[in-house]
Amino acid sequence: MCWQPIFSLNQGCAAIYEITGWDFFNISWLGGGNVTVVAMVIVATWQSVGYIMIIYLAGLQMVDTTLLEAADIDGATWFQKFRNVTFPLILPSIGVNLFMVLSQSFRLFDVNLSLTGGGPGRETMGLALDIYTEGFQNNRMGYGAAKAVVLFVIVIVIAILQLKLTNKEDA
């Protein structure tokens, strides 16, 4: 017997729409069109925003307060303090988050599979879900493996570019 949720998102949105009459709650979020992609972006963002914020908070805690106090004494505005003191000191955190977000966007699998399964049609099919579909559902293991290798190379190239761009050492 399959487990069925007592109160699904669509039922909840329908109930809220009946109470408020707002068209925002009468949208078929996973039914197709641009709204489906927006819904998937919202879910993926919500999934990773906590981890990203922890990395930024760690970077902000590494900013030396004596540098900010010295900038205050020199008469710097809040924007000048951010641009000349805080921003350069949190660049490593920005680089780590940039790499994490870019590599996660290529590896996005669970959100696509759980929300839409790549549908309607192939509208929301990501690279990782396409590799899975080719290899395991279409039984084309060689083609799926080749796509996986290409995805691996793309992620490695992005990682190397990110490391080159954020490297502070003059080699």
C-alpha cells in the first residue's frame, strides 16, 4: 500500500485560494510552463541557502574588527568599509560559495526527480537527471556514462577556473 499524504501542497493552496481569492494560490506550480522552473529554483535555493549562509558567516567572523575601527577613525563611510575592508576579506568565502552553487547546479538531480521527474515532456530535465534517464531507464549505459564523463569534465574545468580566478598568490 502506497503512503499518501493527508494534506498535499495542492490541496493546501486550493484551500487558501478559496479563503482569500488570491490568484497566486491558484497556480499549477508543477504543471508546466515557466512557473515550473521557478518553483524548482525556489526549492533548490531553499535547500542550499542555510549552508551558504554558514560559509558567509564564517567569513564575516574572520574580518578583523580593528581594521573596521581604523577605517572608522579614518572617516570611511559604511560603503567604503565594505568595499575596502570587508569584501576583500570575505573573497575566499565568496569563491567557495560560487564553486558550490555552480557545481550543484550541474549536479541537480533530487529536485528534478522528486518534483517533476523531468516533465512535463523534457522541460525540466537537468543534466544529472538526463544521465540517469539514459543509463537506467533507457538501458543505454554507455551513452549515460559518456554524458557523465562530459559532466565531470565541465565541473572540473569550472573548478580550475574558479581556483585560478580567486588565487591570491602570484606564481
